[in-house]
Amino acid sequence: MDVRVTPGVKWLLIANTAAFLPGVIPGISGAYFHLFALNPQLAIGHFFVWQFLSYSFLHAGVFHYAFNMMALYFFGTEVEGSWGTRKFLWLYFLAALGAGLISAPLFYGRSVVGASGAVLALLYVFARMYPQRTILMFFVIPVPAILAVGVIGAISLFSAISGSGGNIAHLTHLGGLFVGWVFYRYQAKVEDYLGGRKQQSLEREWRHRAQEASRKRAFFEKEIDPILDKISQKGLHSLTETEKRKLKQAKEMRQ
């Protein structure tokens, strides 16, 4: 498995680490989690809508943080290396958002934290790309990636239905797997959309450059050409201060 850190994964690791640290500082952790953990009652009832994404950067303890960051590192580098940073980040953030929205009805009045939903979307895509790649499930049991996804999905589904599993947000896990499935299934349309956005951005840039070139051309024809004619007829010493400033401006525009 290629474990060289890719740009998107690197910045997500930095962002998750920066967001994790205030949560372990006594005296501010309570208010910090109140603002940024996903509490659907606050997110919906009091319009704390940022919580539908910010929750994914918080973690309930060092082990929770370390587990998710290791999974992000190993699976994320593979997915980003194959798909590119732009598409990878779309998957990650849509999975975090989708998992949060799917969790909201069940966790109304309670809080959810963790990148597990987004990470499991990465695991699903990784497993579809490399179904027979052996991974250590729970960092202990060697199994094919596609089997690991099936087992985790089954455990999460059973736990969500039965209400077992303690404080683990199994519905969030299912939400991440679901978004991963949708994203992978419709990735051609996603690529068309992202490609269209890129094309639109290029077209805007081209239009801007064309307008800028047209503006410069009009400036030179109207302001500079007459000054150059004057220089050829009367010499440089005949220029006024205003005309000299315009020549200087034209020189800067050429650079």
C-alpha cells in the first residue's frame, strides 16, 4: 500500500489535529464541543448549521482521534492518489456532511463527533477500487478490503437497529458508507460536474484576460499613440508631466 501522504490528506490531518487539541484542554473543552460538535437540536433549532461539518473534525479522546487519522492516512492517500485532490476532497466533505445529516434524527438532543463517516466513505471507495487488497480490520484481523466493508456495514446496521453499541454513532457510519456508495456509483456524473465547473472557471479567466487586453489596447490607441506621434515630431522634451505619467503607466502595463 502506498502510504506517501498526499496534499489533501496532509491538510485534513493538520486540520483534524488543530481541531482536536482544544477539545482536550480543561476549562474550554465544554464550550468548544457545545459550539462545534453536532447537536441536531442546536444545528437545526438554533441554526448552528456549521456543526454538520465541524463535528467531523472533533474527536472523543485520543484513541478515537488516532484511529480515524490512521484510517484517513492509509485509505485517503490511495483514493486521492488515484482520483486527484479535488475529487477526493469532494468525497470527504460530502461524506462528512451526509453522515451528519443522516445522523441528525436519531441523535436529536445528543452530540456526535468524529471523522468516522467521512473515513468510512474513503474505505468504501478504496474497497471498490482494490477489493482483494488485504487490510487489518480493527488493525488486527487481515481480511480483503471488500469483506471489511461488508462486516463494518453489517455491524453498524445491526447496532443502529438494535440500539446497541453504546456511544458509538453507528448511523453516522452507515451514512458515510452510503455516501461513499452513491459517490462511487455516480462518479462519472461527479467528474462531469467538476469538469464543467473547471471549464467555467477557465472560460471566466479567458474572458477576463480578453477584456483586460481589449482595455489595454484601447488605452494605447487613445492615449499613447498620440504621445508617440508627438515625440517623433517635436522630441521628448515637448511632453507635459501628464503625458510623461501616461508613458510611465504604459511601461508598467507592458511588464
